Amino acid sequence: MTMREGTVVEWRARPGERVEKGDVLLLIESEKAEVEIEAPASGFVRALLVAPGATVPCGTVLAVLTATAEEAFDPAAFEAASAPRAEAGTPVAAVAAPRRSEIEAPATPAARKLAKEHGLELARLRGSGPGGRVTREDVEAAIERLATRVAVGEGLALERPVTGQGPAVLLLPGFGTDVSAYARQIPALSPRFRVMALNPRGVGLSDAPESERYAVEEAADDAAAAAGEPVHVIGASLGAAVALELARRHPERVRSLVLVTPFQQASGRLLAVVEAWAALAAAAPPEVLARAIVPWLFSSATLEDAGRRARVVRGFAETAALVPAATLERAGAGLRDWGIPDAELRRISVPATVLAAEQDLLTPDSAALAAKLPRARLVTLRGAGHGCLLETPEAANEALLAHLSGGAA
């Protein structure tokens, strides 16, 4: 009776699905309890108007059911007609739907309390509960991960998990991803190498300083500080740009380079995809973002296999949920401003391997870049798209180990 607002924890139905009266549609959380909300009638779900994690006032329209799937339905007109109206003499402020980047991640009360005590942002944690809900166990795991952070500047610490023993290898992920992009490489490398994986600014538990852009040059300085010693550097896409900049600005830190789908300067296509990526992250659920971006990252063979495509979308959505829109916008601004001249490439004299993907739509000039590096070897991964580390991990790992165990070591 005292409830004034509630949080949508998770939806149990999707647009287009038929539901029967009494079926559980969603889970709502108030300050006191969680409640399952049942369908008031049988019909078809036509729209979900409030995203998981959003907290809205009582009386907010949450979803739309129609008797048949063919019934005419205009979402914009419906939202306008169902907007809250004032009682006589009472002004009502328009309630705007929050940007996805401003919506708090769904979490159990215990998880929310523990995260607040440790200064953790729920939106940057991977939830293992139903619908990606953050549990207390997820927060406890994140607290342990805080110990992996290293200071790279005054008031700036980045997450840098380390595993394995041997010569040091530093992994730099690409745009919009965290170190889980190397999930298929770390197990292959860690038996013989000490693998350091670095989450850049604003990703995972790394600090996210307020800035108009996260410059590639700054990311290279961060990587040099996080490495702390000469290392073999593996960078993918934007991470490859950071690796090149690291070799240019801090050559004493770089023993060798592996550049995965690199570029010398971002093309108009790459910048357009990056811009769309950031815009979708601010406005749409992670699964929608994943469905829009995955076709740019993977080969035709992967996209034509429905089961494989679905697995890729699910995995990409999990990662996308952990990278805030603000981080994407800042990283995209830094990417637009970066490029490396031919003369600078020719001065990078460490051993290098360039991994090019045969069906790469975003950085198809990897081979041209390799030709400008004095000691580079080009390896083309057949049947792979831009996300080749995940799509063809065996071939990628073979090339990485050959590089690290051969002349580069």
C-alpha cells in the first residue's frame, strides 16, 4: 500500500509471444519485496515499454497486449495516448524514458547493498542471475577483482588480471570489449607465458575519468605503466592501434608485437560502425546492440549458421552490457583523432606478426600495414571476420604461439 515506485527486474515474455491469462509476464521489485506480475488477459505481447533495471512510478504503462497478432498497433501513438495526465489543478512533469546507459543494472537487494558499500557500479558488473541479474556472489567476485587493479597515473587505476608463468605478454582488447575477448587465447598462452590482460579506461573495473575522449596515445601510456617491464604485446583492432602507439612512444617496453586486424587510420566505415555502436549502447538493450553489430564482426559462414550466430550474439551481448555508452563515445572520439604515418611505422623495428582476417569488413587493409613494418610477418586467417580471435581461435592461437615461441621470444 505504501509503494510509490518499482523496478523492473526481468521480463518473462518477449514481443510477439502469445501469453495466457495468469502467465507470469515480469518480476517487479519494490523497496520491500519482489512480486511476479501476471498477464491480466490472454493475447500477444506487442511492446515492452520499460527496460529491465528501470525504476518507474506506480501507474507507468509497462507493456502492451493485443487480442491477436495482426491487430493494428502504433507504438508511438499508444505511448502518446497513455502518457500520464494531471488531476484537476495538479501539474504533471513529463517522465522521459531513461537512456540505457543511465539505467541501473537489475540486482538483488543484498547485491545492491554490498556494491554500494564498496563503491562498485552495478551497471559494470556481469550478472549471473536470471536475466543477467547481479547477485551477491557477483559483487563478491568483483570485490576480489579489485585487487587486480594497478595504478597507471595519479588517481587512475586499471584492471589488469595476471595468470601463468614465463615471459610477459600484454593483451589489449578492441573497441567496446573487455579482456574476455581473449577468452580462447589465455588458456593457450598461460601454460608457457605470464599473461597480463588490461581493461582500458571505463571498461570492467578500470577507472573511467571524465573526459571528452580517451586518446589512443593516453591508452598507450596507460599500457606502458601497467606493463612495468618489457613485454610481448598482443593488440586487437583498437588494441592494435594502442600497441603500435606503445611501440612508438615507449619502445623500451615492447619486445615484440602481434597486431590482430590492425589499421593505420580508421576508415569511414569503421568510424560509422563505432558511432552506431555507441548510439545503440545508449538507447537499446545489449541484445539489440549485439544483433546490429555482430554482422560487421563475423564471417558469412558464422552468420548463416543460426545456432552459431545465436551463441555469438549472446556472448557479445554479455560483453556489451559491461561497457557503458559514455566509454564507447570517448573511445570513439579518440579513435577518430588517431593515425600513424608511414615513416613512423617503418621505425618500429621489433619482430611483429600481423593477423589479417579474410572476410574482415572493418579493417581490410591489414596486409598493407604489415608491408610497412620492417620485421613483420603476415598471417591471413581464412574464413574469418573481424572477430577472428573468437571465430577461428585454433588458427589464431597457432599463429600467436609460433610468434612468441620463435624469433620473437
